[in-house]
Amino acid sequence: MDLSQAARELKALAPRLSALSTELKNAALHKIAQTLRERRSEIEEANQRDLAEASSELGAPILSRLKFQGDKITQAAEGVEAVARLADPVGKVLSARELDQGLLLKQVTCPLGVIAMIFESRPDALVQIASLALKSGNGIILKGGKEARHSNRLLADLVHDAGVAAGVPPGWLFLMETREDVEVLLGLTHDVDLIIPRGSNAFVQHVMRHTTIPVLGHADGICHVYVDRTVDIEQALPVIVDAKTQYVAVCNATETLLVHAEAAPLLLPRLKHLMDEKKVTLKGCERTREWLPEIESATEEDWATEYLDYVLSIKVVDSLQQAIDHINTWGSHHTDAILTRSLATAETFMNLVDSADVFWNCSTRFADGFRFGLGAEVGVGTGKIHARGPVGLEGLVIYKWKLYGSGQIVADYVGPQARAFTHRDVPPETSWGGRF
Amino acid sequence: MDLSQAARELKALAPRLSALSTELKNAALHKIAQTLRERRSEIEEANQRDLAEASSELGAPILSRLKFQGDKITQAAEGVEAVARLADPVGKVLSARELDQGLLLKQVTCPLGVIAMIFESRPDALVQIASLALKSGNGIILKGGKEARHSNRLLADLVHDAGVAAGVPPGWLFLMETREDVEVLLGLTHDVDLIIPRGSNAFVQHVMRHTTIPVLGHADGICHVYVDRTVDIEQALPVIVDAKTQYVAVCNATETLLVHAEAAPLLLPRLKHLMDEKKVTLKGCERTREWLPEIESATEEDWATEYLDYVLSIKVVDSLQQAIDHINTWGSHHTDAILTRSLATAETFMNLVDSADVFWNCSTRFADGFRFGLGAEVGVGTGKIHARGPVGLEGLVIYKWKLYGSGQIVADYVGPQARAFTHRDVPPETSWGGRF
């Protein structure tokens, strides 16, 4: 089946998926987990074919992500079971209001409809996102990297069929297999409600620029730590080291350090020593190099670069406002931290920095759905609409307005004899008490 | 100043607008209301120029919308004062969670940043949306119809200057004046966070198709009433008449009536009589015309048409599912109602119809921010992201994640000796109690 047709059919199926009971969805998730365990050797074999075909071309980090064997399969099954334990995000009453006697308005969560996820060479991502889509009552279109095609093909079939065996309507999951399909996908404005792209900055930006379908994602993660004038240096140093080096290849690692001029003389030499131990290359503005003359110069290009590597750029600033302006100009609205003894200064920073995550006296690396306690991470968004920062299951739902009446007409509520609305908020669990 | 530059400056100003106190914003709103009252004669004069220049070309409904004199100015001032009385949507704590001792996560509402609103020939819309943007801490770009240019120019200056007199930073409001600017606007992805277009279907669709900036709006409003098998006909008839005729020129007026075959024989002849009284033209499918042979045939084109007029298309269906499929296929995901004695049937309809508003036993005309008790209506959205249906002030805000720490690093929470997160939800008003 081609993608356009599959998406159209999935969109038509979406209302039925939205109405699946929590029990059925959880049973389907357990069935998926069970299937992953039972069919492990087949999965390992398919994955082995991908690894064999890929090994000559790809680097070690990609091969490591591509590998889906043994414990990784067990962990994926456990991940699916964890999704089953999450609260059902569908059918939550967000607000309830009596508009008039016998006229009850409820704002109730419901699935988005059809979600498309494009991910890289991690077969575990396929299992995870399919589980999250199922739990939230959405149809799901998946596209993995071609280097994982044998693994993805088998996993998509196993996950789909396990869901169907538990009562999910056939067709709830569709695997796209060609790169050309991505361009087709970007045009499916009527049938796809959200695209979640994961991959290189260039790829995510390409998606964002070439579709009018909403996109949940982030292109780059140029995160900052700002060291304020009144910093506690003993506390600050380990935080900076952690923010830069705890895992350099991820979007919430810090790329640029901003240092207040009054903190620079004490901080910079000690930081240099610690960063040397971690083999981090420092690049600094001219004022940084007054204290660290041995390091390379940083240019404007550095402020705009996500190194994803053992490199840190440093700039000395004269004020909190200069730090905020630098971050709002050069950052990517992802995660930025201030290190200061002053809560008032921290609040100003956190209010004026236009980023999804604004932190005080802790590492930017905490920006993560698991660490935030969201239960599951669907993605990380740096847009301003719908959901921002680490996004849990709530990012895959929206709401509808249900109005329960007993024959009310608008004509009675207008004109000189107009009946007045009561507009009385009522508890979410209120059920309609009309006259039938 | 040209639009691109103005938007860039407004985006740079946005963090300051986001941090304005509730008191200052409300004082500015009262100053705007006062200015409208004090400068009424100037406003009337500018509006008179628009009316004089326009009268030869435009129809009566447009002229009526364009007219901004006397009571309409008083009402606009009262509307601004009503916005001042609304709760501040900024700074609300949506959730608070202790991640560990001395590590507190808060999800706090904040403005989107810069909003662009394109509206038709209603000078009162300029005043209203500027007030809503100000209250929610957003910068605002406005574009009105050229037929209202004298009114809009004066109002934009008065509103802007009144805000500035109360302490809002200059530049918080920008008025676009050329049609070419609209095309420029659609490309300002870095500086505009949300576009709210009001106008013809074709115009709104043009905006939605030609920008990757999020759009809050709805192109058409093809709303349905479905009359179920078990309907209470005495209750249903006035609801159908109201849904069609209470105000035909609006998006929540009903355009298509779906009737269960078992309800048709009793309902249709009586409905015809009532619709004749209201001078509504009926168009029906072949099965409808078995009962009403004198009416015109309806074709597929009718199912896809928003008449905005005294015309109603009618289709007989054999089941609830057929009605749901028709609505999901031909509707515009705006507002659809079911008339039935059965709450269970109504719940099925409300769950499976993929629309922003799903109503039971009441008129589609209730779909409105005022009637819903939202306090203010920013727009009506039929998308699936962010906000849906009638959207109040909450549609102009998003949230950021504030994490208050005391030196925590991620390295302590990973590996075999990993410290565990507590992930304990705490009351929203919890303040950080770290070790300083």
C-alpha cells in the first residue's frame, strides 16, 4: 500500500482508535511485550542482517544504536509494560462548567488522530513510539533509517499483529520504507496531525521548513550556563563540568558558558584545570583570553554552533541582561541555566530567557522526560505551541468540548428577554443531570 | 519601519513584555479604555472618512461592520475593561514536582511571544485583540482591512500610546498596512509565534497553506445536526431551526442535517413547514425527497458547502455510524450535534465525531467563547494542536519548565551508585527551600 492511501485509511480509522478502552489498550501493550520476548531469536536474526549489511559503511556509534539484541530486547519489552502502567491520557476531564440548568460543558482529552514519527537507526524507538501512540489512542506512521530495515520491518509486523490479536483494529500502525515517502508525508496535511522528527539538525530543520503539519521537535540544542556575579564557585564548578561533559553528544549538553566579568578571575583558571582533566577544548572571547591566554579564540560562529563534542565556548559578559540577550539571540530556546546565590536574580533570568527549560543552580543535563518524572518522553519541543521542553504522553492528546443539553436554543439567550447563563464551574466528575 | 524589522524588534522586546506585572498591564488596559472614551470624536471622524470612501463599493453588511461610532466605541472601551478584570494567564503554576531534595521543578505559564492577527473590516477587533495580547504579555502585530485604514491607524496609535503612558515598553503593538505585508508575515518564522487569521475561507486557507508558523483559526464551518432514531421530535425541531436560522452568517450555524431513516417520516414534513416560515431553502438527497418531493436535489457539492445563508442540505442515513462517517468525511471538524433520547448513543457520537465541539440535544450555535464562559474569545481553532474550539486567553500562553536546584549534577543520578529521584508531586504554591 502506498503512504498516501495508508494515511487516508489510518485517518478514517482514527476515531475508532480514539474510543478504545484503557483495558484493551493495556492488554495490547502486554501482548506486544510478550511477543518481543517470545520472538526474540527472530528479532535478533533480522537485526543481525542489518548489522552485517551495515558494518562496512557506518561508524561505531551508529552501529551501537542499530544493535538490538539480548538485553536491549528485554528492556524494550519492559518499556512497553511501563507504558501500560501509565495513566490513560484519553478521556480526562480538564474542566466542567454548567452553562445553565441542564446544559453542561465538559472539556475532555482525546487523541490527536494520526501521528508520524521519523527516527534514526534505533529499532527500540519503533517499539517505544508505537506503544506511546497506542496508549494515547493515536494511529501511527513510522519511518526508520534504511540501515535498520530488516529489524524495523519485522518489529513493525510483530507489534502491529500483537495489537490486532488483542483487539486493536488492523492498520493502526504503518511503516514507511522509502526516503521518498518522507517528502510525500510532509504534504499529507489532511491525514497527519503531528510529525515528530528525530535525526540530524539539518533533517529536522528540513521537516520544519517544508510542511504545514505541526511538528514536535527541536533542531539544535545550543544550551548555555551563565555564571552570575554572586556565584558560589565551589558549587558552580561541578555543575559546569557535568553540563558539558556528562554526555556530550546530546541536545541538553551545554555548548556555551557565559561568565560575569566579576566572576571570571576566580572561576576561569580553576575551570580550565578541570576541563583539561576531561580533555575539553576551550574557546574564548577576547576577555576570556585575558585570563586564559592559551586557549583558542571564539567567534560568532562558535555562539551558533552545537558542538556535541568535548568543546566549550566561553564569553565574558558585564551584566545579567547581556547574558540574557546573548542566550535569546544565539540559543535554540532549549535549556539554559544560571548559577547564582541570588534567587531574585535567578527569577529574572528564568523569566526573561525565552527557552523551554530554565534552570537555577543545576546542570542543563536534567532536561529530560525521565528525570522530570513525566513517565515517558515522546520528544523534546522547542516551539511555542502545544507542548514545550520534554513532552510526555500529554503531547499526543488534545481535547474536545462536549456540551450536554436538554433542548436549549441560542435564541433564548439573546435579545432584551435574554436568559442569563449561569457559567458555574462544577467538579470534573459531574455527570449530566438533564431531564431524560 | 518595515514589517520584518518591526517583527524582529518586537521579538527582542517580547521577554520584557512577558515580565510585565499584572498591575501594570491592568493599568494600561484602563488607560486604553479611558483614551477611547476621551478621544471618541476623533475616532468617529477617522471612521467617518473610511465610511465616506467606502460607501460606493461595499455592501451593507461590510459597512455595518466597518462603522465604529457612538455606542460601539463605548462597548469597545467596556470590552477592554472586561479584559482587565480577567485573571492574568501568565505565571500560573501548572504542575510542581520535587525531583529530589532541594531540586524543585515547576511548569509555569508564559506568553507565546509575538502574535500576528489579521482581521477584516471591524475596528473593534483591533482594540479587542490588542487588549488580549497585552493582558497575556505578548507583542502584537495587527493587519486590518484597507477599507478601515483611517480608523485602524488612529486606533493603533491611541492604543499603543495609552499602553506606553502606563509603562508598557514602546513598540509593543505594530500595525501592518499593506497587503504585500501579509506575504512577508507568512515567512517570519523566527519572529512570529502564532498567526490568527480572520476572514474569508479562501484567505484563511491561503494563510494555513503558505506558512510554517502555527496558525490558530478555522477555514470553514460546515456544521451538522444529526437526528437519531430515538429523537424527541418536539425538542428537536426548535433546536434544528435555531442551529440553522438564529444567525446564518456565522461559522457555527448548521449547514447539513442528517436524519436517521426511522425519524425521517415524522420529522421531515414538520421541519419543512417550520423552515418555510423562516424562508430557508431545503436541498435533499434522494431519500429525503421521498418525503419532501418538492425540494431541490442535494449533491456531493452540497455536503462540502458552507452556505452561510438560508439554505439547509438534508441527508437520510441508516445508522449512527453512517452519520459519523458523513461528518468526519465532509465536515470541517468545527461543531456537530446529535439529537437523541439516548445518552449512550450521544456518547458514542461525541467520542467518534472528530470535531472541536460535539453537542447533545442543543444548538450548534452555542459554540462560542462567550457562551462557553471563557471570558474572552481569541479565536476558534479547528486544528488539533495547542487549543481547539473557542479559544480564550489560554490560547495566547504556553509554559516553561523552571528547575530550582542547589548544585545538583546528573552524574550523581546515573550508574551503579545512582541516587534515586523522589518524583513527588507537590502543591503548586510550593516555593523552593534549598540550602541558601
